[in-house]
Amino acid sequence: MSNTDSEPKDKSDVYRDRNLLALAFIASYAECRARPQVGWWPDTDDVNGEEWAVIWANLPTGQVGWHIRREDVPDGLPKRDPEYDGYTTDEKNERLREWFTAVYDSDAVTEAPL
């Protein structure tokens, strides 16, 4: 089923949108950085670990990651143990906020048309 932004979404639609955004973030970060530390690893804490993976990146502000379905992991994303540093969701979100704030405050983002 395809939804427009004005139509209600079920839980799987919302998670799919979120998973694609997380994957796009990892891909864009990898594209913009020289040899960044990014990858995926099986979800070892989940009883359904064969069904879930964690995609991750080591930002200048610290490690971040998201759980996604294993079937959504792109073939080109390297399987690497992230050596999880124990961050919480709140810490991850703060690391993201600090990182994108620094990027937007720098000259990296311009108002020039694409």
C-alpha cells in the first residue's frame, strides 16, 4: 500500500521510512567523509538476531546506530563489529544533534541552488 503524507501510515510504513532515512544517513556520511568508520553488525541482543541488524557510524561526536531489518542492509555496507560503546538512545540523539549543529554552523552547508 502506498501512502501520501496526508494519509495515515501503519507501523510498518513508519519503520520503513525511518529505516530508509537511517540508511541514507549512513550512505551520505560515507560519501562525504574520507574512509569513515561505518558498517553493520547482527543484532546480538535480540532473540531474533538473524532478522535484525544494527547499522552504525563513528561520528566525530561519537558512535551512532540504528536497528533495521537484516533484509534492508545494502550489499555494499561492510559487515564490521562496531565495538559498541554502550551509548543510550538519548546519548545517540545528542551526538547526532552536536554533529549536525557543527556541520550547519560551518561553511559545509550553503544556500546555493543545486
